Amino acid sequence: MEELDQQIVRLLTNDGRMSFTELGRQTGLSTSAVHQRVRRLEQRGVLRGYTATVDHDQLGRPLTAFISIRPIDASQPDDSPDRLADIRAIESCWSVAGDESYILKVRVETPVHLEELLAQIRAAANVSTRTTIVLSTPYENRPTS
């Protein structure tokens, strides 16, 4: 990828609402040239969307945890992501190598809610779990390069 495209991606990663005019000012390109480059980056799938960064404490979900899951019966189909897709407390699901099959990132209100969520995950996907609770987040979703 060209350096200018990488710079545009970095700028948009920092501020997804940055205007084409401001992108042009910071890259030395015209507004129309930046607009064309952003459109191409979107068409190629480099830029897949724009999101808001939220304060989960303000939303009433201050507890973040990572839950590693492993099927209880390894001979069963590997369909845990499908079985868990409707559980809104699960923010992310990654397929991983190692002892576990997937790692889930969850956000909940309290430890009691986490305990209830763990029971829900175990029942829905027929998995065993291992949980790590986040104490603090020095940084997250850092911009690329």
C-alpha cells in the first residue's frame, strides 16, 4: 500500500470523522484526491467501516473480561460462534490456537452479571470456560503504525 494511503488510514483510525478537507490538509492532497483515495480504500476493504469509541463505564458496563472457551465434547461441530452470536454482552470472538478454541471479550455490569453470562455461554455452546477479568486498560484500539 502506498505511503499516502497508509497515512490516510492512520489519520482515520485516530479520527474516523475527520473531514476530507482536513485529511487533504494533513496529507498535502486536494480534497477530491483524498475523497477518491478513501473511496478506493473502502472498495478494497481496507477501510471496512467507521465506529464510535464509547466509554463503557458510562454505559453501565464497567467490567471487561476475556473468556476462553473449549468444547466439552471435541467430536461435536465447531459452531460455538454461531451458538453465541445473539449474546449481546460478547463484544468480540476470536478463533485461537492453543488449549482453547475461542477467546471472547465481554463487557458486563457486575461480577454477578459475569457469573450469569458464564452460565449462559456454557449452556448455549456446551463449552468449558476460563475467565480473566480486566483490572485496567492502559490502551486499546491503538492506531496502526
